[in-house]
Amino acid sequence: MSRGNNLVRHLASQPHPRPRPPPQSTICLRCLHTLRHTPRSIPIRHASTATATSSPDPAPTPLPPPTPHTQTHTIHTALLLSRAPLLTRSLTPFESAYFLYQRRLNERLSLPFSRYFYYARGTPQEAAYKRSIRERLTPARDIGRYSGYGDVAWDDEVKVGDRTGEREEVVESLVRDAEGFLRKDKDEDEEGGEGEKEGEKERVEVTGGSRQKIGKEVPKPVERISDADRRGDERSLSRKMERTLYLLVQKNGVWGFPTSRLGPKESLHTAAERTLIQSAGLNMNTWIVGNWPVGHQILNYPQPRSDELAPSGFTTPSTPRQIIGQKTFFMKARILAGQADLKNNTLDLKDFKWLAKEEVQRVLDKREWNAVRWCLSER
């Protein structure tokens, strides 16, 4: 047997030593193991003695009472009350041309159109369909005069200056097509001896000095430009229906957002609700969006001012408080119904306007505009 094996047998026959706690020690085995493997400047066998003889830690020195700030900023809450767009935005010329191209392409892929599947032979509907095909060359009513057959059927794009596919042209083509069907219905009513219903209007056309009825008047869709836009009424909520409008109020000849000072033990959300009621009245259904501000502004005064409106408990005769500036936090809100009313406002407001983003920039102070420019919607 080799010499190494004899050494292994000898070591295996020896009893395993167990850690013994030092005499007169109250330390548990786990703490003793931690002390043995932790480097210390005091030997382990003298740990209990050193602990007993070491001087106790000095008692912590009590901190002096906080002194009130003599210079501070006032906290204000401003309201970004907005009206959401009422209409989708108008299409750009490129978008109008693209969608017209898609509709014409779909018309080509849908050909041939089975006329007799939808219209029976010899019926008035078939006659109206034939008349429409002679006018526009295609069953579709909003793609202009276009034919999916022939040598130029591939030419689906709109030429420069062509108004085909624009909203006004589409509306006119749909109304013209509807008047054609109504004219046929009226001819049938006259043949059957039925009279015209009360309240229905007729369109007339002067031809050769005589008036000839060509069908009943078809109501057109509501225009995207309202009467408030034509009058330039900036107080109306019906203006700029494609844009987001924001409420601005006038105080001391300066335009800005409704703002008030934060009261004692008042949150920004609660202060925004109170500001809205005190400035624009109760004739509105509004929603304060969230509890966190969407922006803030810090305004420092050239000279400190005395805090005359400080809440009770903030100032004492021995420690007067001076105001060195103003911190304004902007809260977002939406108006769902109603209108602003400054008749009974308590913030001394004189006028109000509903303005879009670029209009807000023209009337707002430059410093306040820089604080809210990224909080306002582009449309």
C-alpha cells in the first residue's frame, strides 16, 4: 500500500473536532462561527471581556427644532381646460389622391359588375343605373368619370389640378346621383296621381325662359366650417371643429389660463376643481384628468414681497415670511358639455376665449408659453 493511502487512513480514523464555546461565554454557536471568520483587531478569546469593558456609545445629540423659512415661493394651480376636436382632420392633397387611387383600383378588381343580379330587367332601377353609367362610366359614385375597361384603364392616378376625389367633388357627385333617383321616384308619383308631401322642397331649373322641375332637393352634409368661424367668434365652442381649443381668461388686461393659489391642506386636483368653479362657473360638465400636473413654471420676483395672504400658522411676528417667487403647476382637464360663464366669478376675470395652440401663443406671455408649449395638442 502506498504511503499516501496510509496517510488518508490515518486522517480518517481521527475524531472530528467540534467547536467549543469559550468558558463563561453567552455567545451562541452561530455568532461564534461568525466571530471566528471575521477579521477583528481584538482576539476572539477576549471578545467577551472587551465587550464588557468597552465604554458605551454616547447618547445621540438631539437635533434643534426646524426654523421656519423666511423666503419661499407660493404654490399656484393653473387649469389647461380643453375641448376635444369634433371632426376628423381634413385630408391632405396627397392623401386624397392616394385614397382615390385605391378606390379606382378596387373598382377595376371588382369588374365586371353583374347588373342583372342587382337590378331586374325593365325596372326603373335598371333605367336609373343605365343613366348613371352613361354619366360616369362606372358603378362607383365617388371616383369621378372613369372606365375600368379600354386601353387607358391603367391610368388611375389623378392629374395635377384635377379636383376629383376631393371632399366637395365627392359630396356633389353623391347629391347629384341621389337627385337622379329622386327624380325618377317623383315621375312615378306623378304618374300614379300621388301628390307631393307637405314640407318637401323641389329644385327648379330655368331652361329657355321656362321653369322645369328636375327633382326634390337633397340635403347636403354639414359643412366643416361653422357660422362661428365665419363670424370670428372666439367665445364659441363650435369654432375650429378640427382642432383642440383651450380656455384662456383675461385678468388685469393679461391673458392666461385660470389660476388660483393653493390653499392649506389642499391637493392640486382639489385646487383645480375649485379654480374651475370660481373662474368659469358651474354651467359646465368637466373632467380633471389625473392627480399629477402636466407641466410647471417657476417665476422669481425681482424683489421679495411680503406674504399678505399667507395661511394661518405660516408666519409669526418674530419670523416674517417673504415671497421670492411663484411656482405654478398646470393640471389637464376636458370640457364635455356646457359653456364658461364669468358672471359670478370670484377671481376678477373680465373675458374668456377658446383658442387653438397657435392662437394661444399669440396672446400668452412668453415665459408661460415656454412652460406649456409641449403640453398643448397640435390639433
